[in-house]
Amino acid sequence: MDRDLVLKARMRLMSHDGRVLHAPAGLGVYRLLYAVSPQVYASKLAYVLVEASRSPEVAHLPQVRRALLHEALAALQVLAPGHPFRAKVLDRTLAGLRKLDEANEEAAGEAAGTEAEG
């Protein structure tokens, strides 16, 4: 791991005045720091990934949204079940995946209805 990049990421966090550095800036910072200290940064990385999956920039890209949510699930795996933020972020992640599944099923149903009519 490049120590300069880790130092820059930590400085970025220290200069931020909020609890969480939000996407897109937070995404790069937390991905980098998660690689160094997974237990410390897993919940924030997962939170920012879920946030990114809801962004207007990826609203029309269900595969990207799904990938972000699966990355969040993977990050949450390192946290103990009793971690204070694990359940909350896990619920949001699973809700996002359910919403994508429902939209996919709806689109498949509409496509099947169109084929039957044609």
C-alpha cells in the first residue's frame, strides 16, 4: 500500500468537519483506508457505498448500483454482528438490493407481456 496515499486519505478525513466524508470523495478515501484497517473503516465504507448506489449518477445503471451494494455487503462481513452500525447499514443495503430485484422482476414481466401481445 502506498503510504503517501494513505496519509493523504487520513489528512482528508481529518480536514473534514463531519462524521462521514460523503460520496464521491468519501468512496475513494474509505476504500483506501478499508484496505489498511478493515475493522475501523468497514461501516463508513459500506455507508458511503449505499449512499453512492442511490445517487442520480447511477440511477439508470442497475448493474453499477448492484455492484456498489454487493461491495457494501462484503465490507460489512468483517464487522461483528453486535457492531453498532452494522445492522443499520446492512438493512439499507439489503433494502437497496430488494428494490433492484423488484424493478428487475417488473421489467421482466412487462417484457413478457409485450411479447405475448406481439
